[in-house]
Amino acid sequence: MSKDTTQIDERLADYVAQHGTGRDDVLLQVERETAELGGLANMQTGPAQAALLELLVRMVGARRAVEVGTFTGYGAIRIARGLASDGSLLCCEFDEHWAEVTRRNVDAAGIGDRVEIRVGPALDTLRSLPLERAFDFAYLDGDKPGYQAYYDELVPRLRAGGLLAIDNVLMDGRVLDPPDGDDGARAVAQLNDRIPTDDRVESVMLGMGDGLTLVRRR
């Protein structure tokens, strides 16, 4: 066993993706369409990480889930598929165009009836929700400067044993020394330092993709 993380190049990343489960024709089509967006394609949750999200949703027996930052709906499909048959996913998406793309994709995946998409600032959407511990699972992948504010709204709304997954916690390594003017990297670095001291939760940071932190509500 090694404490060192294996460096993942493009070939090895493809190998990892191919050995995940659940990448059916719908997900492969979303991957292809998203890849055509050029640089924006990096906003899509990676196939291996999305498969992990679905598995985690199943493991916690989630019925109610929320996602901050939806983009083309790739992660939303995996999360919704992991929910109980009567489960529901609330997607918070700022951009109306991406909300429309997500709606098309979740409908094509056959889980559109489980997914509600609210367009507008995610913070407004979260703050409009009852302040009760109702969510079983949350996925945070929105704008990075807002990460701490999102965390402040999501954690109180998780039930005991509920899980929050936070993406891009490494920010391509910029969290080590956030450059001047990089508000996103600075906000994520501050949240990374804060989470281990939050006695409401227990957490682990994974070196998967651009970094994924799992936070379990006590």
C-alpha cells in the first residue's frame, strides 16, 4: 500500500472512466455534446466522479437531494438515478440556457419526473427553503467564490447522516497559494481549512479529479 497518489494522465483517466459502471447511451451522448463545448467542457463532473456520486446517494438511502451548479445535467442524472423510487432532486442553476439543456438531458435519461430545476442565484434558492434538516444528499459544484455561503446554507439542511459532496476543492493546485485576484481559489482554500474544525460534521478530502471533499452531518 502506498500513501502517494498515482498521477493520472489522459490514458489512465480513460481507463478509470471505462471501468466505472452505468455509462449508458444517454450519459455517453451528454459526454459527447459537452466535449464539443471546448473549454467549458471542464465544468462537467467527470465520469468516475459522477458514478461515485450515484453510488454514495444509494449508500445513504437518499430520497431528497440538492445540487448547486448543474451545467449540462451529467451529475444530476447520476444523482437522480441513485435516489429512492419516490425521491426528488432540486437543481440550482443560474443560467437559463444550461437549465434547458439539463431538462432535455434528464428527460432523455428517464428521470425527469424526479428533477426540479430552479433558475436563478443558487443562494437565493437555498435561502428560500425551510431551515430544517431535510436533505439526505447535497452536491456543491457552483461558482467558487460562493462556496462558503453555499456551505453555510447546505449543512444546516442536511439530516443526521446526510452527505455533502464538494467538488473542485483543489482548484488545480491553486489552493496551496491562491494568486492575487483569484477569489475562487481563496474562498475554496478558506472553506477547506474550515471544514475540519466544524464539529457538526466529519469529512475526508479525496484526490479525485480536481479534488472532492465528502462531508457527513453528525
